[in-house]
Amino acid sequence: MSRLVAQAGAQLTQMHQQQAAQQQAQQQAQDPLVQMQQAELQIKQTEVQRKAQKDQIDAQIAQQKLQLEAQKLALEARNKGGEDPRLKAMIAQQEMQQKTAQAQQDLQHKEQVHQQKMRQQQQQAALKAQQQARQVMLRASSPNRGKK
């Protein structure tokens, strides 16, 4: 009988420790320092997204410039009467396509780097939260260790 009472007491103690740890974890989530860290992470994510959008817009602008340049070359060739304007236009078009493809590859690479950084930041935040939860659990269980 005393063994059952001891087991029930141990289970009750463990349940109280878990509840205390959860409560402390919730309090830490309300901690201004933790909130600041979360806000900083969110700001970093927003900044990376903004940079990716800017890079995409820059690539579109570069593509439009190339198209204008190709049109200008075609007009100049037609006005000079030299080379076949269709040939120059085709060459300009090919160059534009190559530059556009390169810009798209660069943009994809930047997006991959961005995604990797985001995953790393999320993993770091998760690890930090786990460490804080472990510390809370250790603090909650440490007073009972001294009593035994």
C-alpha cells in the first residue's frame, strides 16, 4: 500500500513540475527579451523577402533594358542600310535571352540562399526555445532533488 502511495505521490509531483514548467515557459514567452528576439527574427525575414522582391524587379528592369537595346540596334541597322536588320535583331534577341536566363539563374540562386538562411534561423530559434524549455524543466525539478 505504501508503495502505491509513494508512486502516486511521485506521479503527482511530476505532474506539478510539468505544470510549473509549462507556466514558466508561457511566462518566458511573454518576457520582453523573448518578444524582442522574435520581433528581430520577423524583421530579418521581412528584410530578406524585400531584398528578394527587389532582386526580381531589378531582373525585370534589366530584361526590359535589353529589349529596348535590341529594338534600338534593329532600328539603327535598318537606317544605316548595312547588315540585314533581321540578323542584327536576331543576334540582339539571342543576347537578351542569354542575359535573361543568367538573371533568372541568379535570382533562383538568391532565393535558394534566402530559403536556406530562413531554415537556419528557424532551426536556431527552435533550438533556443528547446534549450529554454529544458532550463525551465531543470529549474522546476531541481528543488525536489534537494529534498530527497
